[in-house]
Amino acid sequence: MKITKQQNIIIQNSETREFLADAFYPETDKKLPLVIFVHGYKGYKDWGAWDLMAEKFAEAGLFFVKFNFSHNGTTVEDPHNFADLEAFGNNNYSKELSDLGVVINHFVKHPNIDDQKIILIGHSRGGGISIIKTFEDERINGLITLASVDTLERFPKDEALENWKTKGVYYVLNGRTKQEMPHYYQFYKDFEKDEHRFDVERATEMAKAHILVIHGANDESVSVKSAEHLHILNPNSELFLIENANHTFGSKEPWEDNNLPKELNTVVEKCIQFINDKIVNE
């Protein structure tokens, strides 16, 4: 099967700014389900083994899209590095939801897409964003969370919150790049202004899509309890825990192997099975 790879497609969003997306899909006359991968905090579309993951989805007969949020710190000119920390500091959940909506609208018009079969796969914080978008957008009929958070209220508290408000910025060290990554106080103000919208628990309870919750039992960043909580909130969801898997399911940056890590391969196979059972063959 021949796979088409369209990489670094420029997407325009008048509410934020332009950003990049990739599309991997088999050459066929058939209409294909649209699968959109939503990266997490300090993530980007080219991180680790995401390209290999995209290829495996395409080989399974799916139209797979991954993209960079407009304010994730990468740029159109330099998608592999956090070259724009100012943009990173000005990111917020409203911008991410806007970007995801633009991605859906862009690719749903593609001649190879079956617009009745749209699936989101969200990793980590991207899982929380994907849950909210699934609740808000009735076109989405499949949702898969990978190591997802169960709340977007992940901010400094008490004195640390007051310090953030006073100084207007706080910094988080990126362990891999050693960059001090800023968060401007606008991030919290944006959340506070629309707190009801950003309620992941409420969105999980009310989402109408088929839902699969995947989590690694050894996740060092987001507790496996978050996955169990999401499953309790939506009892119609399926919970799939992977023994010995960490937050990125064995992947890391850079990923120099030609094969997926074992745990991530298990993730992809489970996702494909779920999409086929619940959406393609329903």
C-alpha cells in the first residue's frame, strides 16, 4: 500500500496565527475516517516516534493528521525547536481549542475524507483539549485519550498563584532542552474567564462520542488515577491500561529507531481496533 505524506502544510487561523500540520493517508479512491492527533504540553507534531505512529495509522486505511498548536513554541520556519518562547508564554486553552477547530474544518473538506467519521486522539494535556472539543463539536464521533489529564486546572496555587499574578510570569524548565519556558498570567485569566467551558469532568460526562481511555500503568507525569476517573465519569467509555508503560509509551526525543517502541505499538494497535469496531464497521 502506497502512503501519501504531506508534511508541513501551512494552516491559517485568523484567531491565533499560522501553524503547521501533516497528513498521512493511503492512496485510494475510498472515503477515509479522519483521525486527528492532538499533542500535549511541551509537545509538537514531530516529537519522538509520532511520524512512525502516523504511518501505522495510514497503513491501516485511516487519514491521519497531526499538527502543532499555533502557540506551542515552535514556528513555521523551525517546527522542531521551541524557537518562539514568547508565543509559548502567550498560549492558552482558548487558542488551542480554536486551532483544533480550524484543523478539523480544514481537513474535513479533503476529497478523501468521510466527514461522518471523525476521531480525535489527544495525548496528555491534548487529551483534555480533545475531550472538550468532542463535547462541543457533534461531528466528532470517536475520542481516544492517551495518558490524558482529567482536569485543565493545573496552575500554581495559593502564594505561588499570587506571585504569578504580581510578576506576570513564571518559568518552567524544559528538562530536555534546558530552556526556561515562560507562562504569562494571561493563561490563568483566560482559564478563569471561561472556567465552565474548560471543565474536563463535565465534558467527559456529556460527550456523545465513542470513547477509549488509554494510560500507562507507570506514567510518571499524569497518574493512572486520571484515566480511571475519566472512565468513571463516562461509564460507556472503554479503559485500557498498559503495564510498564510510561507517559510517552516508551517513545522519547529524538527517536532514532525505525520501529515504534513496544508500548506505543500496543497503543496504536488498540486504537486501530477501536476505530474499526466502533466507527468504521458500526
